[in-house]
Amino acid sequence: MARTNFKKHIVCIGAGYVGGPTMAMIAARCPEYAVIVVDINPERIAAWQTDCLPIYEPGLLELVRESLGRNLFFSTDINANIHKADIIFVSVNTPTKTYGEGAGKAADLQYWEKTARTILQVSDSNKIIIEKSTLPVRTAHAMERILNANEKGLHFEVLSNPEFLAEGSAVADLEKPDRVLIGSRETESGLKARAEIVDIYAHWVAPERILTSNLWSAELSKLVANAFLAQRISSINSISALCEKTEASVREVALAIGTDSRIGSKFLNASVGFGGSCFKKDILNLVYICEHYGLHEVARYWESVVMMNDYQQQRFVTNMIKVMFNTVADKRIVLLGFAFKANTSDTRESPSIFVARKLLGEHARLVISDPQALDNARIDLQDCTQRIEFSEDPYAAAHKAHAIAIMTEWDIYRDLDYERIFNHMEKPAFIFDGRNILDHEKLFNIGFNVFSIGKPPLKHF
Ligand SMILES: NC(=O)c1ccc[n+]([C@@H]2O[C@H](COP(=O)([O-])OP(=O)(O)OC[C@H]3O[C@@H](n4cnc5c(N)ncnc54)[C@H](O)[C@@H]3O)[C@@H](O)[C@H]2O)c1
């Protein structure tokens, strides 16, 4: 029989890429807590309770199954669950604003504020409210003002516990996080709430990896972490352009600089550019905040990280068109990979979207292949599907193709039989390795014209 006497009720608002996996981990490691994930999207809530989860992450299905129906529940009944919650994690989406003041840069906090008002409306007991979403620094202040201006005599303690998981390795990251960060007010009630949240993570995370801070440092640290990660990618991508002009190899440069322990080797792979729902929006948000405080030079500095990423994507597709004799009209071009990175079905802000649209604008015929992201690709390109084929099979996709572009670093693309692919392609056959994952010499010897990132091309003409 299902247990009913739980120590506490944790509710998570938002059953997305963050809310689902983080709550599945908390439920698995803290069986004495009831963990209920709520969302306004009934299809998402239904899918979390099937074998076909709404998102793909290695190991996630097993993790969810461990606790589903025991102490992990998914529900669309937002009000009733908020009402009985002791602790509420808010992990709704915080996209870039597309309208009004701050459009194109500031975070759109409408979903955020709605949850605050719902919490206020349906609560009749004190609660701890935790910001899990990535938010502009000082959002907690606004949250406190909305929540604590109530006439019910209730107290809501607002904490910031930003999520650092990376899509594609979410379960492993949650299992063994580099750190968990919990920010609170440094008042008696703030410190008490902080200790309660520390206690949850302490079930499986070593104490030295649980960092505590003031609220504003926790909020800002998440934006800064994403800005620094994206900055490394833009830095090495900027150098890839210089390598192509000078016959240096960006792989060799990355190895040479990355072995310096002060620099480190991670996030130094040159590529067609970063994607994902977070990097661009969080940096633009940081830029907007800096402008708000009159720090224009700081704003321009971080904005250039996004501009370099746009340049890299543009450079990649412009080069494709140029080397294919300045026209791709009616040519069959295969995009291998549509997800923004390997091991995820997520295509948000994927460079593939930009590249696909540019090629379609040049009247190419596209074939899009991906092991997990084709459903999302169909949605992303739904306004222009006439010239697009979708195929899970890379060999069928490459049949009679003029060119292949590697867009996602899926392992399966490293080990394809490229000789077989070459034999069925139109000649001259082109391959554009947007992730630098292939053996370029080998492909050249098969007969391909090979264009990678940050290395001179290998051409037969
Ligand atoms: N995706 C990542 O890798 C990642 C990593 C760290 C942090 N974050 C941050 O976490 C937050 C969530 O990101 P995500 O990728 O999980 O987003 P998501 O879009 O996958 O999920 C958000 C969910 O919130 C739901 N929602 C929106 N308004 C709601 C409301 N009023 N009541 C109930 N549910 C509501 C949506 O229906 C959606 O299912 C964002 O702020 C993001 O920046 C994301």
C-alpha cells in the first residue's frame, strides 16, 4: 500500500528538463519525503508516468521508475498540491522577453510571477519557496514582496538553489554534482530554511560540495557560470577562424593550451557554435542587468560572447555554400544531428535550426537525421517542411546526397561506414564536420572533400 505519512511534502512547479530529473533524484534519495511535480501541460504530466518520458536523458527512465508511485508523483492539480506543500521548488521556464521593455535581452518573468501569485492565493500555511529556474539577480526580492504582502499572516521564505545540470548528462550530474548551491537571507528564518534544504541534498551529496551563500550571490552565480562556459566556447571558436587562415589546427592549439592546468581542457572543442535553451538567454539577461546598472562596458564584453557564436554559425553555412560552387539550389544536403548536443532530444537554439533555415533560403533540399530529436525538428521547421525529408537512417539520408554536415556530436556518427556512404553520394562529395568528431584524413582518402572547423580544408580540386 502506498505510504501516506511522509516527513514533508515537496512540490515542484514545472515538469521540464530541470523539474523532472531533479525531483526524480530527490525522490529516489529521500524516500521519507513526498515529491510531487506539477505542470500546466497535461501531456507532459501524463508522459512522465509512462515509459515514453517527455524528454530523453540517459538513465532517466530507470531513475523515475525507482520512485514513481512510491514517493514521486506527477499531477496537473497545481492548487491542491501547493496548498499541502511544505517546500516548493519553482522550475518554470524563464525565456528571453520578446516584447516591450528589454525585448530580446531581459528574462520574461511572466510564468514566474504567475506561480508566485498562485502560491499566495492557495496557501494557508508558511512555506519555503525555492528558485530553481535561472533568474535575474535580485528576483527573490520581488518574489518576497509579492508573497509576503499577504493579509493571511503567512511567511514565505524565498531561497535560491540554481540548477547546474547539463542536458545529456543530467542524471550523472544530479547524482554527483560538482556542487549544490543554496542561497538564503542571512536572518534566523532564512538560515533555518537553508538548513532544511541542505538536509535534503545531504542525503547523497558530500557536505563539502554543498555551498551556501547569500541570496544574491546564488542567483548571480548561475548566470555567471553559464556566461563563463559559453565564453570558453566562443573563445576557441574565434581562434578556429584564425587557424583556418594560418594552417594552424584548432585541435592542436586546444590541446596545447588545455594542458596548462591554469586553463584546463574542458569546453575547448571548436564547433559550429553552442546552442541550448540557456547560454544565449542567460548571457543576454546578464547583459541587460549590466545595462540596467549603467555598466555598459561590462555589458558589451559579455554580449560579444553571443555575437561570436552567431558569427560562427553564419561562417559555417556561408562556407558550405561558397565551396559548393556558390550554389546549393536543388542540392540534397544531409544534416546529421539536429539536437543542440549529443544525448538529448532538446533542439532549443540548436545551430542546426539556423543552418537549416539558411540552406532552405538558398533552395537546397534537406534531409534531417537524428536518433532522438526528429519530433522536435519537425516542430522547429514546421513552417517550411516542403523541401525537407526526415530520416532516422543516416545511410538512407545520404543516398544521392551532394553534401553531409555533422551538426551534433552523436557517437553513432563517428562510426558510420563512410565508404558505403561515399559510394552512394553525388560527386564531388562534400562533408562538413561542424563538431570536429571525424577522422578527416581517412574521409579525404575515401574521396570526400572535407571541411572541418579550425583546420585547412582537404580538397580534391
Ligand atoms: N534545461 C537546462 O539544461 C537547464 C539547466 C539549468 C537551469 N535551467 C533553468 O531552469 C528553468 C526551467 O528550464 P527547463 O529547461 O526545465 O524548461 P522547460 O520549458 O523544459 O520546463 C518548464 C515547465 O514549466 C511549466 N510551466 C510554466 N508555467 C507554469 C505554471 N504557471 N505552472 C505550472 N507549470 C508551469 C511549463 O509547462 C514547462 O513544462 C529555466 O529557468 C532554465 O533557465 C535549465
